[in-house]
Amino acid sequence: AQKRYADLRTKPAVDRAGNGVSLMMNAGLMADLPSLKGSGADGVGLFRTELQFLIRSRVPRRGELAALYKRVIDAAKGAKVQFRTLDIGSDKVLPYMKPQEEPNPAMGWRAIRLGLDKPGVLRMQLQALIRASEGRPLSVMFPFVATPDEFNAAKATLLREIDREATLGRPVPSDLRVGAMLETPSLAFAADSFFASCDFISIGGNDLKQFFFAADRENERVRRRYDTLDTSFLTFIEKIIARCAANETALSFCGEDAGRPIEALTFAALGIRTLSMRPASIGPVKHLLRRADLTELKAVIDDARARGMQSVRPAVTSYLAGLQG
Ligand code: PEP
Ligand code: MG
């Protein structure tokens, strides 16, 4: 199987009818960089910057971070890297941060909430990203955005830092893309003006699913209880697809489900044509995609829903099992 996936590396990620899907990889550590070449990924759809903070015993310095981010951008050789600003709090506790006693950390003071309330580290991180870009394109996304206000405030912080660099006579990104992770159901219902002001949206399916079904992703008793291919969840995902399409906002999916071939093909059939996953999943997803026809699969999904199925999984699985090759 390893060999089969290795042969696939240079083949395009297209279905039988030629519909393309961009397969990107999730990363966060320098050890992930060789996978950029080895996996055949189109770039990094999610760079989890908190991992660099979690492996240290003190807050990293700006210069250190800028050097790390530069190595990532260099390794991508012009391919896109979407840096997600710090997503700490909740399950990700920094050893050098005063622990916060919170009754529900996953719904607590985490990610962009913390970044906006205590902007020192966020600003330092944004400065490091701007410096690392060295005048090249830069994509930044903010985690766990629940309202347009939070996105606007985070984006304004980034723009201020860029202005500051420019005033100091330093290079600024030649092309800036600012996005939000859609991980709370509320953001899917934001005004059109939010979608229009956002260059891209990445669905953080791990958190989004947790809040959609009100099922803790860390709790073994309930974490596998609800199916990602449940029609309620897919209908919600379709709503996000439609809102992005109507406002010409680029959309990707970067939760763990993007790396599960059945889930990945279902999302692609519904219209999400950029998926970001762990590097080892790119081969298996591409393998299945190349044998499938996304238009046929969409019809299979619609038919299962029309028949009132709670999950489209049996129908999708049987369609995929029947493919030749
Ligand atoms: C997600 O929630 O799906 C996501 C990609 O972010 P993380 O898993 O880091 O919370
Ligand atoms: Mg998340």
C-alpha cells in the first residue's frame, strides 16, 4: 500500500470526470516539513502555531519564531501556507502560563478570545509572521472566531502590525490573505458582510462537530457517538458552502475528518474542493478520489437524504465499494 501511494504522489488529485480537489497538509512542527515534498501536498492548509509554544518551557522570542516561520515558507517553495495564530487554552495548556480554572475550557477563554484580550503574544506572533514572509505572500487565519467583531479586531491588529513594519522601512507581504476558522456554529450565520470581508474560511471540523452535536471531542464516552455523515451535520456544512459561494469566499476543511477518505469524498461531493489533512492521509484520499465520480456521489448523497436516512454513510460506503480499479 505504501508503494501504491508513493506512485500516486505525482498524479493529480482529480476524480474520474476530471474534477480537481486541492489536497493540503496540516503541520505545526519542523519535523513535518519533509512531508511537504514526500506527501504530494499542494501546500499547508493549517499550520498549528501553538505546537511551537507547547514544546518549549518558556515563551519563544520573536526572532526565534520568525526564523521558524521562514523555514516553513521556504520549504513550501511558493506553495501556500495558511498560518493559524495561537490556539491555546482549552485542552492546550502552556507549561509557562498560569493555569486558568475554567468549568468548560473548550468553551472558555481560548484561541482568539485570549489573543484579543491579552494581545501581547498575538502581536509578537504576527510581527514574526510578517518578518518571516520577507515580502512574499502571507496567509494568516484566526482560530475559533465566533463573531464578525472578533474577526475584524484580529484583522485590524494584523493590519496595524503591517503598517508598523512599513513605517520602519521593512518589507511587508506582497499579497496578504486573512481568514477565519469556522469552528463555532454562530459564524455560519454571520452577516454577508463578514463573508465578504474574509479572504478565506477553513472549517475546523473537530471543534465545529463538537459544538454542533454538543459532544465533547475529548470525552471517550461521547466523542464517536455522532456521525460526521449525519444528514443534519451535512446540511449545516452545505449551508456554509452556499454562504461562501454567494460571497466568493474561498473555503476549505481542515479537521481530522478531511483525512478520512469516506468523509473527504463526501465533503468534496458537496462542494468543498480544498481539504487539509495529516500528510499520511493524502495518498489514501487521492487514491479513492481518482476512482470516484463526485457528481455521481453527490446524486447518491441526495438520494439517501431524500429517502430520509439519518446518515448517508451506508449509501456513500456502498457507492465507493462498488468502484472499479
Ligand atoms: C479543528 O477544530 O477541526 C481544528 C482543525 O483545530 P484543532 O483540532 O487544532 O482544534
Ligand atoms: Mg479547533
